[in-house]
Amino acid sequence: MRIPRQHFVFVVIALSLPGTSASAQSYKSRMENPIVRYTMAAKLDPATRTVKGRYALVWKNHTPDTIPDLYFHLYLNAFKNIDSTFMRESAISRRPERLREWKASTEQDRWGWVDVDRIQIVNGPDLTSSKSFVHPDGDNAADQTVMRVALPQPIPPQGSIEVAVDFTSKLPRALARTGYVDDYFFVAQWFPKIGVYEGPGDRGRTVGGWNCHQFHANTEFFADFGVYDVELTVPSRYVVGATGFLRSEHHNNDDTTTYNLFQEDVHDFAWTASPHFIRLTRPFEWGKEVRGDEIVTWTRILGLPADQVALRDVQVILLLQPDHRSQADRYFRAVFNALKYFGLWYGAYPYDTLTLVDPARHSNSGGMEYPTFITGGTYFWPGDRSSDPEGVTVHEFGHQFWYGLVANNEFEEAFLDEGFNTYSTSKVMDVAYPPRCAYTRLFGMPVPLFPWLRVQAPSFPFAGVGEIPMGAYLSCVQSADYIDERNDYLDDAKDDELVRKGWQYLNGTSYRVNSYDRVAATLRTLENYLGPETMARVLRTYHQRWRYRHPTLKDFIKTVNAVSGRNMDWFFQQFFFNSNIADYAVTDIIKTPLEGKVGIYDEGGKKVIHQEEAAREVFEKSANKRYRSTVVVRRLGEAVAPVDIVVRFEDGGVAREQWDGQYRWTKFVYDKPVASAEVDPQGKLALDANFTNNSRTAQQDNRAAAKWYVRLIFWIENLFLAASFFS
Ligand SMILES: [Zn+2]
């Protein structure tokens, strides 16, 4: 084993500082040559909602290109005026209501921006005058979220540069993901952040260049891995949480405290500060959370030695709102479940800490992910069976594994993060929690559970209100994430092709459908076609191969084909690169009696006529009536996929057929009476738009009637449900 150099330096520094946590020393950097290294100091002034900062950035050119300039994201300028790309797009589709309210607020402080006050090459020339705003996405000259700085000397291949940057960040009133509400500060996308320079071959590029998109209403982020060594100074009464682990803490004379946070192998740094947080920590001790038989199972499925399936202990930090005190256990349990299952399936969470922030009300900062630092979200009164805070916590934690570790480009391929995460979050929820309730019946009448319990109640000072025993009066109708995912996809299935750049979807709904729900349903379908254990090996391999790198969909497809040993290109062509809908149906079962001979037959050199009447008489009297049955299976959708068909006969026999699903229809003919037929009997094609036409019975027997009865009851209940919404 070789200890990377910066790890060695880091240990020396860590040991020389007081207050170093033991766990800090267990972290081993995976990067021998990180592309970015920020050494930063920043100070929050709560009165002016401003952060003043300064950093030194060492940036490495990892490519064979000679690079004449630097590109930086100035994300906070999205909140500077209504002409930013983010604001223009938000007004049209993503968050028009919220934006209208935000703009109408009389709060003078609500706009946000970031200024680069000075940028200089360390021990070199001042570059401040050579900065300019650029618009790589080409559509809005007024946008100021990307800055280019021309260099006096280009950076040679494999060379590096060190720049010192002074900046002022005015935080917006929280509109999306970042900003303040009263004295709660959620500080994300807050410093001038260098873009990603991609060389030839990186993510399939043929020509190198900066990948540094404007801040769009829908899209998230993309950055290179490296080291963040950050000193944050805040008023001492504030509680701070951030990316990384706390290396030291120093109380200053002016009633402020400086916290030094440090993390390697991450691609962003975000933090929060509020005087109201309750800070709780609990260790995730993997030896207590994972049973021996679970290790055995996963070593077998993944084909790995036990030590590669082992997890690591993690310090979990929870910053809780005071009126959510009673939900601490639910939050911690959710993180522990996520650490366990994501770790077992994709590989151990590699960092020493995970900080979970329970966001302030109306802060628009809930449900977001940053490296080792996530926000959850809950309600004043979540029901026992409500999906939050667990659902959002597991989801945001899951991003540590996709966005965080398999750091795909969220601007260009958002689905590789959100979609994979939605799929894997559902799987964790499936194994770790009982099914949740879609709606409940109160004294037999259906009532929608969630809207009712999610009413924003005022913060009563008494604890335990979340445990009012309503369960006795409510009965639950079980639901699952994958049902919602499929339904949401089908509502907007034709809006876009799945594979699009994040800001190029029709609208916010289509972005969500194609980045989250549709991908989850599609991956579930892929899993059904590959089998669960092959899918587990595919995802493990993809995750491990692309940790700390920037894969594309093509890299995933390659992994699928290599690990499964099958060419699944057809699957991606059908379900990722177009907007075709899948719908296979059994449309007809035609049964004709085999009456024997009717008509003229050549018999003994003569033409002999057989009358139908006589044949029918024989047929009617026969104890063993014979039939010819024809089963018609049709492809009603545009999407093409191989499907299985199961045919059941009246005599109890079963035929299993396979169809490549290519042409518009196929027929199967049998010389005996068919009772029923079903296409895709295992429900592999989870994307199928209409399950009710998948099966058909030859006659309206009792079984079919029962099916219709159930469907009718379900329909009536839904009608009641709808009525209760509108009444
Ligand atoms: Zn997400």
C-alpha cells in the first residue's frame, strides 16, 4: 500500500492541531492527484446576510491541452435580477408560483449575488481586470453566472496554477437551495467555483474545453474532485454544520468562533449556520448494524471477498429544528439504514462524517445534497406511516453515492444522478420500512393521508404530539414508490426523450419525470430483464469503476453489457433515447370447434360430401370436444421489447411462449381450448402503460368477473377520494 503524499501532509497537520477527532485520521484520500485544492477562509455577517471570503486555489491541468483561460461558476448571480438564466427559466416553468411570491416580497435584502473582488496568480500578476461574463449555453447575454478569466500565460499540459481570490457573497432570501430565512443561513453554491476542464476523451469528448454551464432553473452541478480546507467564522452563538469534519474550533475576541472544516475527495463544499439548531451526534457502528448473514449474502451475490463488502463506521451529525426534537430517532434511523444498504450494495461510504440538516421552515433548502452534507425535511406532525422524514433522508443520503461519488455531469445527464438515486432509494425503502400508506380509511371512508397531515401547524412547545394515536381509527391502503414512479412517468410520458440536457426538457415537470420517475421505472424494468442479482453486480461494478470520476450514460451501458454478458443496447435504444411508450396486450382468444370433416373430401378416389349437421351432432355428443384456439398478442405501443406469454388451457395445461415483440402482432394456435392468456406474466416490463390489457380470459368465467369487481370497487374508491379533495 502506498500512502498518497497529501494524506501524509494532512496527518501531520491534523496531529498538530488540538481538537482533532480520532475518526479524522482514519480517512484515506483516494486521489493521488486531485484537480482542485481550496484553502479558504470566510466570515458570515448575519446583519447584512453577507459572506466575505478569500481562498487560494491550486488547480491542475490533467489534460494534454494548453489552456489559455479559467472558467468559474458564479452561481449566486442567478439571484441577482430577473434577467439571469435561472430566473427567466424559473418564471416559465420550474417554480413560477414560488418565484412570484419571492419577487413580490418587500424584503430589500432578498436578492443575492457574488462579486469577485480580486483574482490574482499567487506570486504573479493581478487578473482582476481580465475577467468577463460568458454565456456557454448561448441564450442570454444578461446572465452573470459564468466568469472567464484570460491568463497572461497559458497553462501547459499537466501543468498547474495557483490563484488567490477575494470574494463577497450576498446571500439571497432562500428561493432555491441556498440563502437565508431570518437567522437561518444555508450557504451553498456560494463561492466562485472553478469549472471542469475536459480533455479529449473525457466523457466522450473529442476536443478539450471548459464544461461550465450557466445556472439553469432545473439543473444542478458538476465539479472536479479535490481538497477543501475551509475556515468559517460566525457569531459564537451560531451552530455550524458543513461538508467534511471539524478539525479545530477557535473562539475569537469579537464573540465569533472560527471552525476549520476539512475534506478530501469531494467536489463541493456547503455549510449552514443558525443559533437555533439542536446538534446531536451518533455513531453508525457498522458491526452493530449489519448482520453476519447479510455479509454472507452480499459476498455471494456480488462475488466479492467479505472484506470488500465490509462497511466503515461513520459519525452522523444531526442539526435539528427545536420543534422537531421528537423526530431525532427517525432521522438517525433513516441515515443508518441508508448507510447500511447503500454501503452493502454499492460499496462502503468512504467518508468519516455525514451531517444531516433539518432545515428551517420556509427556507426552500430541504431535500438537497452536498458532499457529506445533506438536508432532510419533515413536518410538524408526520404520521407514523408517512414517508418523511425517512424518504427524503434516504434519498438525499443516496446522492452521496451517485452525485457525490459517481460524479456525473448533472447539467447534461441529470438522470444519471436523480434517476439512479430514485431507483436505489426505493429499494432501500422497500427493504428497510414497511409499505407506506397511499391513503387511509377513516371509519371505512377513504381519506387522503398526506395532504391532511402535512398542514403546516404552528410550533407548539410541547413534545410528543407526533405520536397522537390516530392509528386506531385509520386503516392504511398500502403503496410503494415504484407505483408512484410509474404513474408519474405515464402522466407525462410523451413530453421528452429521457436523454436530454437538464435545461432542455419541455418544462419543470418533464425534467422531473425524465430525471427521476421515468429512470427509476426504467431501471426497474432493466433489473427485471437482467435478474436482480445480475443487476446488483452491474450497479456495484458501475459504482466502483466510476467512483471519483465522471461517467456518462455510455459508460453505464458498457458496464451493463460487460457484466451481464448480454447485449442490452436494444433496451437503451428503446427506453432511453426516445419517448416511445410500451404497451403489450392480449387482444383476442378465438376458439373454434374442431367438428371433424365438413365439405367435400377425396376418399378412395371419389369426392365424398360430409354434411355439417352430422359432424355437429357427433361433436355435441362427444365427451371430449376439441377446439382450435388462436391467441392474438399485439404491440399497441411504439416501444419494442421481447415478452413472454403464458397460455392456460381448460384442461389445466400451460404453454409458455416467447415473442421478440418486434412486429405489431403475433398469434399462437393450439388444438385445444384455451382458458386464458397473459403477456409479460412476471411484469418484467414495469414501463408497460396499461397492465389491464395484459391478460384475457376466453370466457367470462368467475375469475374474470372477480377481477372486474375489484377494479370497479377500486374505481369507486378513487372517486370518493377525488370527491374528498374537492369538497
Ligand atoms: Zn435528488
